[in-house]
Amino acid sequence: MDSCRIRWGRVLERDGDWLVANVVPLVLRDGRLELGPVRPERIQAWRDGAGFVDGVQPGEVIAIHWSWACERLSLNRLGGLMDWTLREIAIANQAI
């Protein structure tokens, strides 16, 4: 479920073509979807020197889709992504 969800993570470090970021996973608890506790995860940022987040630094927040770092998120864009995520979780939980 987390792979196709556009999600966010705070970059902790770079590891070659990968980033280590704290992410907020989607979990299923008692038959309902919710956001789980923050956990570190390796995120693909570049392949053969090409990627979408050149120059990203620890502390920055990125959007992640299918385990790829897609873009940097400003506070405003992060807030919007969080709001939409919570709305979509609420809708999904009505159908579960």
C-alpha cells in the first residue's frame, strides 16, 4: 500500500544513490488504515547520476513515490500532502 501512495520523509543522510529518510508508513490496525510510527527507510534518489532531488540535504523533506525521491516539499506542500492523505485514509476506512 505504501509504494503507490505519495508520501513524505525527512532526509537523514545520503548513501550513494540512496537517501535514508524518516518516513510515516501506512499501517492496517484493527481492520482500519492509519499512519504508523516514524521509521527510517532507504529511498532511491538517483540512478546513474540522474534523479529529481539534486543537492538534497539532511533535514529536508521529500515526496516519495514507489520508493523514489520525487521532489523537495516546502512546509506548505507538506501540509497539503498530509491533509489529503488523512482525507483519503478516512474515505478508504469507510469502505473497509
